[in-house]
Amino acid sequence: MATRVRELELAPVECCTPVAEPNITDQQADILAAVFKALADPNRVLIVNQLANAPGPVCVCDFVPRLGLSQGTVSFHLKKLLDAGLLEREQRGTWAYYSLDPEALDRLAEVFATKEEAR
């Protein structure tokens, strides 16, 4: 039986403030920067792209051929995205399967909402 695991209960993307908000705090800027940093690697963008086009969760082993990286390096990149709150992880035996967290992506999209869109 598969179980879902969330690495962090309070992942940064869960509390992101729109960049159009006036006077965001240093803490809010740090949180946004952590999420942007997680996405600031081409391999992580490719991972997100592969997950966005997958019909279901993707095994860590399925990223290795596309990225041309070792399983350990792929796991490192997946952990960064998971810690940023962008992914969900499901353990199936010895393999981990990943999917995009749709709610997190919706919240991330709201980060870029302009004042006009919020009205």
C-alpha cells in the first residue's frame, strides 16, 4: 500500500506573499526567495516540466534517463523542490514517486498576481 509523505508541514510556497503587495517584510522576501531558488536550476525546471506532463506520479528512477544525472543527484533536486512545497512524495516499496502539488502551484501563481488581477 502506498503512503503519502510530506517532508515539511510548513513549506515556503504555502505562505507566499504576492510580489505586488506593498511593503513585504524581510521574512516574506526570504520565503519567496527560497521558492525561487528551488526553481532556479535547469534540472529542477525539467523535473517540474516532466511532472506537469505526466498522467500520474513519476518514479525517481524515471527522471534519471531524461536528465542524464545519477539517481542520487536527481533525488537531491527532488528534495529541494519538495522542501519548497512544490511536490508531493509517495513511497511505494523502495521507490519514491513524485507529483506536483496543484494547490502549491496555484499559490505560486498568485505570487505574480498584479493589483489589477486581485480586484
